[in-house]
Amino acid sequence: MRSYSIGRAARLLGVSPDTVRRWADAGRLPTTRDDAGKRLIDGRDLAAFAVALAGEAGEGEDSYTTARNAFAGIVTAVKLGDVAAQVEVQAGPHRLVSLLTREAVEELGLAVGMEAVARVKSTNVHIDLREVP
């Protein structure tokens, strides 16, 4: 599974890297260190934390987005049926759900912990893999 740097996780969660470091230091977000000593967050751990964090944000907060936005986030759930699939993406405080074919999910290789972009237009949510800069 993919791991994320503190900075990349911060961008996906919509907070500063210092905030992510404080969460890690407080034990809220598990990290490991690579050979160079750099802290990394497992994709599955980051996905679970993103969902929990969004739940803490509370309801009733105003959203300043429009219907044609692209939401960069992390895949938090993939549910496969015989023909159809459901993919959930947590992008900061926004939880987006896309219904698509199982074939599309398998072709994209979508899995929990992967970075993705949810593109929203009207009532449609399209999921694109996000290339890491």
C-alpha cells in the first residue's frame, strides 16, 4: 500500500503540515519512518483518519464550492458488486461517493488509501487517479 509524506497528507486533509505532525505526535495518526528518518503515513491509516476527521468537523458548516469542482482526496472505501461498484473519496471535509462499473474500478486499480480526484458535475461524481507530483 502507498505511504504518504506529512506534507502530502496535510494537502489531502486540508490542513498544515504542522497540524499533521501534532496529530502524529499525539498518537492520533500512526506514522513510520523511512531509512532517511522521514515520517510516512500508511494510505489505509490516512483514509481511516480522514473519515474520522470529517465526522469531527460537525454538520451545518457552510461549503464554498460549486458543482463543477474537482476534489483531490483519498479513497476511503471500495465496494464491489457483480457488475457495479461504489467508491468513496474523502477530500478534506467532503465525502464523495461515485457509482461506477466494477470493470472501471478494476481497470483503474482503485483501492482504499489511494490518492484520487472526485470530479463533481450536477449529480455525477467521476473518479480519476491522481498523479503524484
